[in-house]
Amino acid sequence: MRFLTRSVACAIIAAGALLAATSEAQVVPAIKGGGSQINVLGFYTLMNPDGSAGLNYPPGTTFSSSKKDQAAKWNMLSGGVGADFRLGRFIFGQPALAVRYTLSSSNTAKETTYLFGPELHYEFGKLRPYGDFYIGPGDITWGGNGFKDNSIVYDFGGGLDYHLNHLVNIRLADFQYQLWNLGTHTYPANFLPGVPEVSFPTKLRPYTLNFGLTFRVW
């Protein structure tokens, strides 16, 4: 509960910082002018779900080579949607508040995240780089036995858009690195064939590479 409270507090602080930037917008010179906008996002994801974290059994536990290979695989069946509200363009860039939903599914695990947080965008001709920080709940279902767990997820990343026209940007690349803390994770008996129930701290460090399109709707 304390961990969740701190996570929510971080999100509130981030939102407050952006609101403060909005209130000062009238006295901060604009780079190229332009008002607020709302964009929606659809993307395809290559994801490494960090399934190897689930192999952190006590020393001496034996894993098959196929199990290890599955845990290390990049997931090719992922994607998501999102939206952002961008403020005007200022000296320090264009701040935004964004939400994202991502679903990743493979033989190793299925991971879903529901994230919210600030972004900061820039313009260099047709190129639009940005950085971001998100926070929100994540769920994981381990493949094979359906064992489920969840965590508050911290997500750090950024990317590069290509400004195609007034309504459409091509998301050339977007990289996100996530921090999951599942606490003391109890794996049931036969999670691996013949292995008894065991408990140990489990942390996930998934990362994603995303490609997609953004559409301005306002």
C-alpha cells in the first residue's frame, strides 16, 4: 500500500508541474507559436518481456534450453493505443500529458500496462523528438499455467516522429524501458515440471520498441 501511495503521489506531482507550466504560458515566449492539440496514437510493438526474471529460482534448479529460449525471445505479437494532450510550443519545448495501453502476448507471458504521465516534445524541421515518463498498473500472466501477478510500473523512454502533414505524424521509433516490482513472488508447484512451490523476490525489466502513427483530432 505504501508503494502504491508513493506511485500515485509521483503522478500527481508530475501533473501539477505541467499545470504550472500551463499557467505561465502567457509570459513564456513561444518558439513557433501554435496552441494546444489532442492526438491519438496506434502502434505496433516489439517487446522483450524479461521472462528470464521468472527463472530466478534458487541455485541448483535446472531449466530446459527451450524454457530459457522462450524467456529471452522478443515478442512479435504486441501493440497498443494511446492519446496525448499537448500544450502550446514554448522555449523549453511542447509539454504534454499522455495515456498508453499496451498488450504483449507470447508463450512466456502476457503483459498489459495502463500508463499515464508527462511528455516533452521538440521540433527540428519535419523531425519531432520527445521524451516521456509514465506510471501505472501492470498485469502479467505467465504462459502455460495461467499464474497471474501485478505491479505498479515505472516507464522511461522517448522517440522520434516524422511530421507528415497537419494531421498525421509517423512514429519512426519509440523506445520504452519499464520497472516492475512483483514483491515476493510465490510460484506454485509444477510451475516448472517437477519443481516444488518456491518464493523469492521478483523484479521485471521489460523494454519495448514501438512503431506507429499519431493522428491529430483537435
